Amino acid sequence: MPSNGSVSDAPITQFINCRILRDHKLQREDLWVREGRILDPEKLFFDELGYADERIDCEGSIIAPGFIDVQINGGYGIDFSRVSEDVNGGVSFVAKKILEHGVTSFCPTLVTSPTAIYHKVLPQVKVHNGGQHGAGVLGFHLEGPFISAAKKGAHPEQYLRTFSSGGVQDLMEVYGSLDNVAMVTLAPELANSQSVVRELSQRGITVSLGHSVANLSQAEEAVQHGASFITHLFNAMLPFHHRDPGIVGLLTSDQVPEGRTVYYGMIADGIHTNPAALRIAHRAHPSGLVLVTDAITAMGLPPGHHTLGQQVIEIQGLHAYVAGTKTLSGSIATMDMCVRHFKQASDLVLLDDALNVRATFISGEEVWRKEL
Amino acid sequence: MKLIILNDYDQASEWAAKYIRNKILLFRPGPSRYFTLGLPTGSTPLGCYKKLIEYYKNGEISFQYVKTFNMDEYVGLPRDHPESYHSFMWNNFFKHIDIKAENAHILDGNAADLQAECEAFEEKITAAGGIELFVGGIGPDGHIAFNEPGSSLVSRTRVKTLAKDTIMANARFFDGDLSKVPTMALTVGVGTVMDAKEVMILITGAHKAFALYKAIEEGVNHMWTVSAFQQHRQTVFVCDEDATLELRVKTVKYFKGMMHVHNKLVESLPQEPKKN
């Protein structure tokens, strides 16, 4: 409350002894929060004559915005693509556990599945804010089934679909409802995809290109229709070729409409992408990079066999393969591991800390702290 | 006048900060007895502010019962512009200490009626019981605050148009673009500062040496407005060696010879048990 109440009576929290990432540098600055929003302390001082109700000592830690994972298939034994009696419970369980990795919001991801699964699972989980109970759910990420057979990766071939009924109709038939869907991954070279991309974009759903053999012009056309994301760059798409860069070429394409950015997810677990490739992508288009885990059921579990959607996966160390093959199937790296690995790979100028997560806050409220 | 000569900028900043600290502590400010402090901006006082912040963090001093009045502010610059004096004070001083926002007074360069704003500022100073210690700097042309050469030595808080030299000098803070530099400022007058019980002027660097010479070895003259303080009962000039380069050897030797006496003013005070 300590302010003249001209803007709000809500309590003000001040995080002291911390370093915050600002203007691409770590700076020693205090962070001020009220009602889940970051405050401008200068405005607070001169306009509201305000100061903090509560001070939290960060003991020199780095404060970073909570991590957002837009591609996570499950974890700790929970598989979002598998129907269970308590889909909501499964999502909530993972939501609570990933607080330990600093993730404060996420998109539960469903891999290519039979229509029945979408109809059953989608209505059960609603978009909601995070808090003490766990990370916030931003909406589902539907990875498939409208993807290329040639780049299916670990997705089951029998459930792949095309836009045979013209596009939007297929979409609604397969998914049932698009409420609570935040993102859809599709292959833009599929016939009739343009109308789908437009429809999804207009509804505010992020269209991501992936599991595709599209060439650069097909990818650019999709972007012009509204696509704005690339699913796990380099993986499940044609490799970069100097005469046709394919989807990878979007990073430096001059056909991206004015004011729009194409973002790209990267799994920085040290396995899915060689650090040199990671660096090339980052240097070509630093502002588009988004770290994702693409974590699967087995994340957080010991080595052995586990399920992902309709398939069986085998864990060997930090690798997850389709059982009996060497096809990578998602990752079991946690978000904070990816962040650390990315820092190593890219030699960003961050201060000494090993980027181990010490505590997680949602809306200024502590929701997880590492026990010492 | 006391002329305090230290070896370098850091020592001068430290001496000044200790002096301010001791003044506040000896005054014993409290809920019904505020210490009123006049404050400058610019590169000269930065070291002093850093030291004061250090003393606050060490627990040696609190600004809870201190009221501050800044000397000046640009006209027409948004308050949250990085070059506004509001931003300067917030970033370099206020955000690091325990001063209450309602006790930190800075002229509002965006007030609808600038004249009224200036008059109100004078009234706030009077209401606070006048200023105990006014800290200021000096320009290369001998000005104090924005009281440029030719300013009346009995002037009050008012709107001033900035001299071309000042605008040029300030361009470096506005990406070298002269069109972006404010052309007017609100400033306390020479008379306003003269009303303070005590005045401390910080002067460091060779480029200020000539101004210091004009201020203390020549007569009182409105072309070198800092010279007005020759007629103030309690003035302290704190400077480094470089700032004395234009003074007579005799002047420098005289005041250096007094340092052992003057240094008593900045000795650590005996610790008092804290009441609250």
C-alpha cells in the first residue's frame, strides 16, 4: 500500500540485491511488482509518492522473466496425448513440477493422434493463469496430424491427415473445438493449407511450420497468410540447401511482411541440434529464437521404456528414441537445462552464475524455491 | 569562507559527503524536525552522492527526516526522459536511499504555469523553515544552478533561457542533436541560495579553475554569479588540486595550512544508540 493510493492500494513488493536482464545486459537493479505487474519505480516515487510494502532479498541472484515452454508433450510419467481418466489432473501435475525448472507458463502439446483423442482431451483443459498451483496454461499446442509423412519423426503414420475436404472443415472435424488451442503445427506444402493458415491466424492461434518438406516459397507463402512460428528448427524439415533453403530460409527471408517476426523453436538439449547449427540460427536471426523443451513423458523419470501418444519410447541417458530405432523422439531435457546449454553454446555475455534455478515466482509471488 | 583542498576528485567527493553526513547527524532530525538540504545535479556531485549512499547502506545515516530541494530542472522535457533532472536524482540518489517521496522536491518543468511553479517552490522552502545546507556546483562560466553570467545576484526561483554555450555543452547528452536540447530551465535564484543557512560549493577539475579564481579572488560580480557567496556568512568551497590551478600560490598555501583544523569537521561522530 505505501503509496498515495492514486493508482492502487495493492501491496508493492521490491526485489533487492538482484541482477536483472535489461537492454541485453545483466544490471544490478531492483525489481518492483504490484498485483502481478512490474512497476516503474521512478513513476511510483514521483507520481504516487510510493515505496515498498515488502522487500525480498535475492541474495545476488539473476532475476529473469519466467520461462515459457510452447512445446512440451508431458513429463514425470504424464503423457498429454494419452487419454486418461483425469486429463486435467495430469496437466496440473506437470504444471506444478515444471515450476522447479523456472517455467511459469506452457502449452501442453499433443502429437499426431486419432480424432477421438482430440475430441476427448481438448475440452478438458482450459486456458488459465499460473499461481501456487503450478505454471499457467496458455492453451494447447497441436503438433499434427496435418503434417508430412516424409518428416513424421516419431509421429504415428496411420493418424496423419491431409486437408482433403478443403481445409477448415478437416480442421474442425479432427480437432472438434479450437477454444483453448494456442498453437497448431502443420506442413504448408499440403494442398489447401493456405485457407487453414488464414483461418487459424484470424482466430489468434499461432500457426507453426514443421514436420514438413516445404521449400522456401511454400514456407514464405504460409507466412504471408499468417504463419509466424517454426517448430523445432532443423528437425523434421528439409535441411538448409544453398539453392533452396527450405523452411530454414525463413530466418533471413525478405518476404516476411513488414512489422512481423518469424519465431523459431529450438531444442537446446545438446542432442537435437549441433551447437554450431544453433549458433548459425542465432546469429542469422537472434530476435526470433525461442527455446523449447519438446519434453516427453519420460522427462523427470529414470531410463527405460515409456509411451508417447500411441508409440513406445526408449530412454538412453539424455536421449529419447522411438523404441528399436535411432529416430529421436522428443527430449527429456528440462527448460533450465536448455537455457544453460544455450548459454554455453552461444557464449552469451552473462555473468558468472551457473543459471541454476533457485526460486520461481509467478506474478511476484513465490511458487517454488530450491531447498538448500 | 572555508576553502577545502583535497588531492583528487574522489577525496573531494568523500570530504563533501562526510561533511553533509555530519551536518545531518549533528542536527538530529526527527519527525517534527526535518533537515533541509539543497541539491545539485551534473557530473561533479556524482562521487559525493555515491559516498552518501554508501553511508546510508552502512547504517551511518538515514534520510527519513531529510527534505531535499533541487536547484533546477529543464523546461518541456518529459519527467521520465533519461536526461531530466528528475531521472538523474532518482537513478543517482533517491532510489538508493530511504528518503520519502513527499520530501524530495524538484521543480516541475512541465507545469502549466511555470511562473506559479517557481513561486510555489519558494513557498515550499519557506514552509520547510528555510534550507539548512545548500549544496551546489559551479559552471566553467562561474554560474551557480542556471544563474548564467548577468543574472541578478538577488534573483529568486524563475524561468531562465539557456545561454548558447550551455546548450552546446549539453548537446552531448542529447545525441549531439542541438534541436533536442531544452532551451529553457527553471532555476533557484542566487538570492534563493543566499538565504540558506550554509552553502557548500563543489568544484573539481582544471576546467573549473578559472571560475574558482574569479569566484573567490576577484570581486563580487554578476558575470561570475558564484562570487555572490563572498557575502554569505557560512560558505564552504570543496575542491581538488586541479581546480586550484588559477589561484595564487599564497591562497592555496593558506588554506592547505588550515586543513588539520577543517578535517575535524568530517571526523566520524561518536555512535549514538538508535532511538527507533
